[in-house]
Amino acid sequence: MASGKGLEGITAGATSLSLVEGEIGRLSYRGYSIRELAEKKTYEEVVYLLWRGELPAPAELAEFNVRFVAERAVPERVVEVLRLLSPDALPMDALRTGVSALGTMLPETQETTIEGALALTARIPTILAAYHRLRLGLEPLAPRADLGHAANYLYMLTGSEPTADQAYAIDRYFILLADHGFNASTFTGRIVASTLSDMCSAVVAGIGVLKGPLHGGAPAEVLKMLTAIGTKENAEAWIRAALARGERLMGFGHRIYKAEDPRADVLRDLAARVAAPERFEFFETVEREALRLLEEAKPGRRLYTNVEYYSAVVLDAVGLPADFFTPTFAASRAAGWAAHVLEQVADNRLIRPTAEWVGVGPRAISEWEPARI
Ligand code: ACO
């Protein structure tokens, strides 16, 4: 293996946004633990914290909320672009296209400023919900100013106002997924920003990276796995067979966490709140069996439940279609991507690493070789 493969263990820059402590399973944003933020704050407050460095005072929050709500609507031409897409398009591809189109229509999305961050973060749920309704043959719904950012997203998708528990759960989910150190999509966004490109391009790049199953593409796979297992009684046999085939159990393992992912812990509590009791019992049984059998099959690898396992359970329980799990992750993470762009440009240097050479040479072209034109 070339040294530094996957950049594991390499410190690639500095941040004061989120601290991921993998050995002890702790995550904090600007010094506040994720559990405390999820218990006491809203997504809007957390976004303010990420972008500005401090939690807002009540008057600051009120002013920020007014701006956030005012930015939700998307230009009609963005909806027209989404209308042109096939109803079979992957929602992540539709999101990438919609955000890119938005970037050509709203100049502020090009700015690496809080205005640019807001212009994109506020509108991503609207783009997603519009595409979902169009693919169902329905007309997009206008955003509702009386609902929070995450609850309004559920409303625009489903057409009905979420229950208090659903609104609470989706808002917590948005808080928990908002930022996570130098993960692949965030690091990509920082690279884009480091070239002095624009906010929209950084977010579009982040969407492309998040789509991959080793990053944000796992939660729908978790649901597929749970559906395939079907019953509590089948869990052990199914998991044993999957591991014997050399397959990975979706929702387990993490590059950084060598203890339980702290987000999984909060999401498990949320799942208990929104999932039907017998479903929740099934999910817990599968989790228990998976952890036991992973330790048996891969002793000492320290594979624990990651954020995706209970994300899938929570997002399913609040009524999201499985192919909207990763796009919903993107809707939350947009705030983190934007925060990293702001941090990168505030103290910028082009990100341009070197590579270890493993090719042949040096060599010369022999005389008989014909020139190719
Ligand atoms: N199921 C079975 N075995 C696993 C799993 C898993 N979920 N995860 C890791 N392993 C094993 C690997 O087979 C490997 O075993 P080996 O040493 O015998 O070859 C060992 O644990 C180490 O695995 P790596 O692939 O080196 O770990 P890496 O840090 O590169 O991967 C990753 C982390 C991609 C998350 C991995 O754990 C995985 O594929 N998990 C399943 C997919 C998933 O849940 N993704 C969402 C991640 S969370 C997020 O991005 C928000």
C-alpha cells in the first residue's frame, strides 16, 4: 500500500469548527458537545454557531431566522430545470443539477461570504422537495414561513405538516449531521475554496462526493439490509452469511471513530421516539447481533455503529423515501460545507499535495516508435 493511502491519519489543515475525537467517541461544534446542542438548540442556532463562532442571542437569532426564511424560495427557472430531468434521475444528481442551476441565477451563491452560505443552505431543501414532487407528477409547494428549516423541508416534500415528534426528530437529525471535521465532502469543498473558486462550486462538489456509498450513500443501504433481514429471528443467520461472503454491514465501522459514533447514540434515542415500538426493537436486535458478529469476524478492528444506521431508521420513520436519505444528509451538511469555505478563505493557501511516484521511468522514446498525431 502506498504510504498515506486514503490520507488516513494525515493532518491536512486546521479548523475550529468541529472536533472529532475518534478514540473516545466525542464530537463537538465550536466546543459544544453534539448531544448538548441536540438537546437544547435548533438547527438554525447551530448554523449560526458554525458560521459566526458563537451561539446567537435571542435578538440575533430572530434576525437570522427572518433572513433564513426569506431565502427559501427558488427562482422559477430552477424549477424549470428540475422539470426537464427524468423522473428516474437519482435525487443526488437532481440536487447537484438544481444547485448548479441556482448558481447561474443568484449571484450571491457565488460569494464566499455568509450571504452566499445562506443563499444556498436555505434553498437546498426547496430544490429537493420540488424535484420529489415533480417526479411524482405533483406541483412543488411554496415554503412555509411559520415552520423551522427542517420541518418546512418535510412539509414541502410530503404536503402535510409534520407532527411535533417528526419535526423534533428531523431538526435533531439536521443538527447532528451539520459538520464533521475533514470528511471527504468537506475537504473537497475546502479544496474548491482554496483555488478561490465560488461557494456554489464548493457545495456542488461536496454533493458529488457525498453521493458515494462509502460516505453519505450508506443509509439507503442500511434500510435495504434491514428489509432483507426481515425479522429478529433471522438476524444472526443473515449477518453471519453476509460476513462469510466478505460483505460489509452498512451502518457499521468508521475511519475515525474507534468507539461508538456519538451521533448514533443521539439518533438511537430519536429512533425510539419516532419509530413504531416493535420496529425499534427489531432495529436494536439487528444492531446487537451485528456488533457481536463483527467482533467475532473482525476481532480487534473496533467496528461500532456509525451515524448511518439510526439515520436510516429516523429518516424512514419521519416519512422520507429511502432515496432521499443521502440528499437529506446533504441538506444538513450544506451548512458545514459553507462554514468550511468561510474558514478556508479567511486564511487561504492553495491546497495542493504531492504524490508518491510509483510509475516507471525515466525512459526515452525509441526511434522506431511512430509519432501519434
Ligand atoms: N462490515 C464488515 N467489515 C468491516 C466493516 C463493515 N461495515 N467496516 C470495516 N470492516 C472491516 C474491513 O473489512 C477491514 O477488515 P480487514 O482488516 O480484515 O480487511 C477492517 O474492518 C478495516 O476496514 P477499512 O475498509 O480499512 O476501514 P476504512 O476506515 O477504510 O473504512 C468505512 C471505513 C468505509 C466507513 C467502512 O467501515 C465501511 O465500509 N462501512 C460500511 C459502509 C458505511 O456504513 N458507510 C457510512 C460511513 S459513515 C459516514 O460517512 C457519514
